[in-house]
Amino acid sequence: MVLSFPGLSLAGHLAMSIFLMAAVFWMFETIPIYSTSILVIFFQVILLSAEGFIDYSSVLYEPLPYTQFIATLADPIIILFLGGFVLADASVKYDFDKSLTRLLLQPFGSQPKFIILGLMLVTAVLSAFMSNTATTAMMITVIIPIIARMEPGDPARIAVALSIPFAANIGGIATPIGTPPNAVVIAALNQQGVGVAFSSWMIYATPIAIIMLVVAWVVLLKLHPPAMKNLTLNLDGKLKKSRHAIILYITFALTVLLWVTEGLHGIRSSIVALMPVAVLTLSSSFDKEDIRKLPWEVLWLIAGGIALGISMKETGLAEWMVSSISWDQFGYLMLLALFGGVALVMSNFLSNTVTASLLIPLAISLATSGLLDGVAGMMTIGLVVALSASFAMVLPISTPPNAIAISTGMVQTKDMIVSGSIIGVIGLILILLFSIIYWPFIL
Amino acid sequence: MEQKIYILVVEDEPDVLDSIVRDISSFEAIFPIEMADTAEEARELIQEILDNDHQIGLILCDHVLPGDNGVELLVEMQNNEVTSKTRKVLITGQAGLKETVRAVNEADLKHYISKPWQKEELVDIVRELLTDYVLRNVKNPLPYMQVLDSERIAEFIRKGGGPTDN
């Protein structure tokens, strides 16, 4: 130990070393971010668990069994994501995402501005249940022919090209499984005994997603008004009707229905999530090869974030870090603005999940140490961190959807910076607004 | 993109070489183009590119060359583990059936372009073959997306290749 901080236990120092290591590795990406997550769990097991190398018998710290750290890999929220991944990958396999896109785009007519709105709504709906990246990639295949049919100088080409990644980033906040930062935040809340039902999350976050979608639409149209009057969409394509495909459609509908009605029947979303995994594999709609192709590294990434939160809480590190700053001079809204602003800025440069993983332990301990108001305060700051992390869409490196859009060459980075910054700032203001006028009344 | 993917053009007639390179110049910003006028020179270039840890994504090769002929060179590349991944195209007016069959069977020839060619035809073939190469051999296809078949690359990402949510 090179440095020693008064008031911080030995375990706290070790947890801090792990936290700093994770922060540095995640920031500089010297090793893949999912690999840093596994390293976090590995070091926790060796350094902080009851079965680890360090003898804690003479100090106050009561080490957790190592199973607690490795159990993060099968945390309920991870199982929920696993269910979501299986549904999403099976949808891709049977082109359900494309069929749904064709169906949902139909009512949007032929005026470019409404077509852009339609594209954004479809993207957001899909990305609320599938990965933002896969949704963006699919929608890129939809907009390439559209853009090809527009005049070369039409500003709306930029609007179309940016509408997809922006809508995908925004759509991710709408449900717990929309994007990984939601998982990290929900898991951290669960550890404090605060359960977040699928439907409750949607009640908190979907309204803000809808408003932001409209905001993004207006911003894009104002900055890049369409010159064309009419645009026809080619919505040809067939719904797959094989037995396996139909099993998928039914399973998909049933799972989503059970998820969004969790508040009514009370069956936990992570339990419901096992149903598509079981049904789709037993019916061979989803086979061994498909299982191997699931994005397991995303689950690792989330697990590492959850584990980091556990050690910071258990060793008292999070509380110590929070208490070393005198927060009393900050007002309630200032605190939320600070966390939201930091999350927004950080996640423009770092992975959204990493941002949430680094900030949420601190945010939660603000609530537990009495600086925020109990469960509602904890919930609010959790939402602020998760949503702000997802509203970061200024640069190509901010999110994979942004990177894909820029890589197509259909839009320049400078256009993304302008509209992404406006959307980010409005998003943050809206989050803060929600935390005074909406969430306090429903939490 | 430290590791570059090269396009190699082998053609002994300077005019023809020029016009091939001119036709495919839209790829050059992302895929540097190297030129050789004999199989021997091509071998040296290949060695140099590989020694610098770069790759050869595509070779456009004439058949009739002074010294070793084009098919000879392609078969040789196919037998080398590193260059067997390179997409191989014959661009020629004079390869006989026997040699062409050999190029298909032994060099995994991907395309035969007979002279004279249309610019669009050449550009399309180059785009498709480089897209093949990138999707098979590169972990992150995004940096190449702009000059390649974006739809195919997007489809690849949709199916779980390349980047994922983070």
C-alpha cells in the first residue's frame, strides 16, 4: 500500500485499489472493458472475500463469501438481460426486427419529416428491447436506400442519418433491458433492498424517452430541414412463417406482455426472462450455435459493474469517498445536476456502462448516508445517472450507434457534435425537471 | 487503423496499369494501392507489406507478364498461409482455359475480368471482394464501412459481428 487514508479500513484501501484499477483500465481501454470487469471480480475474490488471501480476523471488516462476488455473473438483472438477448438474437435470426419495422413504418406516409419521425419511433421501440447497436445496424440497412433516393445536397440526408443513432440511444432508456447502464443501476438499487419492477422503470423512464425523441426530431429538422417534398418507402418483404418463427413471435409477445405488466401480476421480470430462454431453446428455434453467438461479454461487463458496487459498499469505501466531500453546501437539485452532468460528460468519452458503474456506488451512498431522501432519493439519483449516461451522443466514440452512423460516411462528425450537444443539454435539463415535478410523486 | 489492408495491382503495360489504378482510386484513402509490373516485383512488394505487419486484401493480376505469369503468382499466394486469405482477381485478355481453370481450382480465384472492362464493373467487384475480406479478417469493420458495401457491413453488425452495446 503506497498511500494510506485516515478513516479508511484495510479492506477499504484494497477496494479503492480495485476501484482505481478499474477506472484507469476502463478509461484508457488498455485491455477490453469486459476483461477489466472480470479482473474486478477476480481481485475481489482474492483480496476481499472470506476465502481470499488476506486475513481479516483481526480487523472489523467481515469479508463476504467469494460466492457473493461470482454470483454477480448470475445476478437477477443479468438473467433478465440474458432473456432479452435471446429474444433479440432470435428476432434477428427470423428477421422479426425487419418485419416489425415494415409494419410500424407504414402509417408514416411520404412526407420526409414524418418519415424521419417514423424511423425514430421504430428505432426507439426496437432499441428498448434489443441492443441499441443491433437496432442501429438494422435501421442503417433501411435508410441506405432512402438516402440514396434523396438529392445529394438535401440537408435531410443528415437528419435521417443522425435520427437512427440518436433514437437508438434514447430508446435504450425506456425499459430496464434497453441498455446495460440501466442494469448496473437497477442491480445497485436491488442491493439496497429497493426493487425496481420492469413496469415501474417504464413508468419512470418511458415518458422522458418519448419527450426526448420528439425533441431530437425537432432539433434535427430545425438544423437540417428536408428539401424534398415526397419520399416513397419501399416496404416490401415477407413475414417469415416457419414453425420456429411463429414460436418466436408468440414467445416474444408473451414475454414482453408479462414484462410490461409486472406491476399487475407481480411475477419478477428476471423470472419471466427464463421463459423465452427455455421455450426458444427447447423448441430449437434457438440452437446451440445461436447460444454461442450471444453477446456474453456485455453480461460480463455488467457483472463487473455490479461487483464493483458491492465491494465499495461492503468495505465502506463508497461512504468514505462521499463523506470526504462536504455535500451540505450543495442543494438537492445541485447534487442531482452534478451527478447527471458528470455522467453526461464522462459517458460521451467512456462506455455508458462504465460511467454508470463508476458513479452509481457513490450516488447510492449519498442516499444511504442521509444526504438524499431515503428510497425515493436513491431511486431518483439512480435514474439521473442511468439516463444521463444514455443521453451522451456528441461524438462518434460516445456510443456504438454513433460510431456506426459516422462510419457510413452519410454524416460528418461536426453535425453530430452540434445536434448531439443540444440533445444532451436538453436531456439533462429534462431529467432534472422530472426529478422535481414527476418522479417525487410516483416513487 | 495501424494495420493497413493493401490492394495490389500487377500489370506490365503502363497504360493499362494506370487505368486500373485510376478506376479504383476511390478506395485508395482507406486501402493503399501498390503496383508491380512483374511477378517478381509483386513478390518483393508482398514480402515488404507483410514484413511491415500489413495485409493484402485484394490482388488484381494480369496473366501474361514477363517472367512468371499471373496464374503462377496467384497459386503461389494461395499456398502461403498469410496470403491465401487475399481475394484474387485475374484481369486479362489472354489467359487460356487451362490456366483459368488452374487459377480457379488452385488459387481460389474470386473473379475473372476480361479486358476491356467497364469502370463500374471493376469498382463493384473490388468493393464486394474487399467487403468479403474485411468481414472475414477484421475484428472491427467500421473504419472501412464508408468505401465498402455499407449495407452488408450493417447486416453483419446486426447479426452480432463487430461492436456491441457498451
